[in-house]
Amino acid sequence: MLIFIDTAEIAVLRELAATGLVDGVTTNPSLIAKSGRNFLETIAEVCALIPGPVSAEVAATDAKTMIAEGEKLAKIAPNVVVKVPLTWDGLTATRALAEQAIPVNVTLCFSAVQALLAAKAGAAYISPFIGRLDDYGFDGMDLIHEIRAIYDAHDFDTAILAASIRTPAHVKAAALAGADCSTIPPAVFRELVKHPLTERGLETFISDWAKTGQSIL
């Protein structure tokens, strides 16, 4: 499963990219607003830092303007993925952009039939919002299973990008459910490596090694 980082903070991305484990980035208007930076400049900088897919979201809500914005965003860098909302206008824009070989990430997906429509429109990615479904009393991971079954049954190439990830448990469940990618907040990404038994074992190794009085270098 590919791991994307859900942020527009350049310093954070630079730190996490140094692990060699970051496959891509997703952004949205809320993350851009939080960064306080110019949108187009931020996307260009992220694309230069991360060679993988970088989702940049349109601001318009009508298909014509979404298409125009998507075409402009796609010119920033070859790894830009245009992000559009899952509305009728968004699906129309998806089809138009896909026909130009511009990859599209259809976001704000909350049902399997929405995901079906996005795939038929030619979306490169579908972003089901796991955590937000959980917030409303549903099991968000059920949606990943349903989309996986539909896409596999009908040979759709659209990648399932699990979004609204809140915990490491979400990451594990999404991987087990067959998500192709997960977009993860930086704090959750940092938590993935942690386990109390790992930390306890390392403390023991360090203590025992110190007793030998040896040095590898």
C-alpha cells in the first residue's frame, strides 16, 4: 500500500520524506489555508520535493471552471493530480480532464455507488473518507471493502486512496481491506513505527551493549 502524507507544510514534508517511505502527498483548501501560504507556490514546492503524486484541489464548484482550474494546476508539474469533489459537476470535470490524460483524485466519497461513478468517469483515485464516516456512526472500513469488491469485479483501474485517516489502526485496516493507498496526517505517520515492546526491547539491547564496553566504529 502506498503512503501519502496529508499536509501542505513544507518543513514537515521535508522531514518525513527523508525516511524514504513517502510515496505522495494530498492537500486540500483547509490545509492550504492552515499553511498561510500562496496555493500555487506551495503546490509547486511540494511537487519539487516529492516525486510521487501530489493532489491539488480545485476551488470551483461548477464543471467548466473546475476543468479550467484543473488544466492550470496540471501545468505546475507532471506529478500533479487534480482533486475534485464528488458531485455531478465534479464527475463531469473528471471525465473532461481524464480525456486529456490529466489524473484526477475524486474526493469526499462516502458511498460505494459514488465510487462506481467516479471510476466510470475515469478517476485515477477515489478518496473514501473513513474517519468521517466513523464520526457519524458508520464503519468507514466497510466502504473500503465494498469499493474494492466493485472495482475488482468490473476491472476498474481507479486506485482506492483511503482518506480521513485518524489512527494507526485505520492504516492497518485500510491495508487489510485492499486500499491501494492511504493518505495520513503527519502525526499518525510518526505513530506507525511505535510499539511499547519495541521501545522496551531497544532499551534492553542498549543496556546490554553498554556492558560489553565495545564500539562498532
